[in-house]
Amino acid sequence: MLTTEEFFQKLRWHDWYYYYSDDYEVYKRGHSERGELEMMCRESELFATMFSDYLAFVNACITSGPEQDEVPLPKLEDYL
């Protein structure tokens, strides 16, 4: 199983916007990575919380723009 730090890095580097891509390979890779992240969330309640928090941040950015303050960018320190 991954450490909290390793999982956080996976969340940080995941292409959260893959589904907007016109390139099927980019979409397929992003979809596969998201599935892997979701499977890891089943192993750990903390990972599930981290995923949910990061997804909330990304969704807020999509609807409000990157300058939004409604949902703060998750930090690793929040989960240690």
C-alpha cells in the first residue's frame, strides 16, 4: 500500500481535466489513472477523504476559476 505522501503526489499529478481532451489516448490514460486512484480509496478511508477533497477543489476551479477561494487547495500537511 502507498504511503500518505505517495498517494497525495498521485492526486497532485493526476490529469484531472483528461475528460476535456480531444485526444483519445490522453482521455484513456486519465480515465485509467482515475480508476486506479478510486481503487486505492477503497483500501483507506484517509485516501478516500484526500481524493474527495482534491476533487472538490478541482470542481470548484472548473466552476469558479483558479482564483476561487471557496475550496482551498488541499495540502499534504492536512492529512498527516
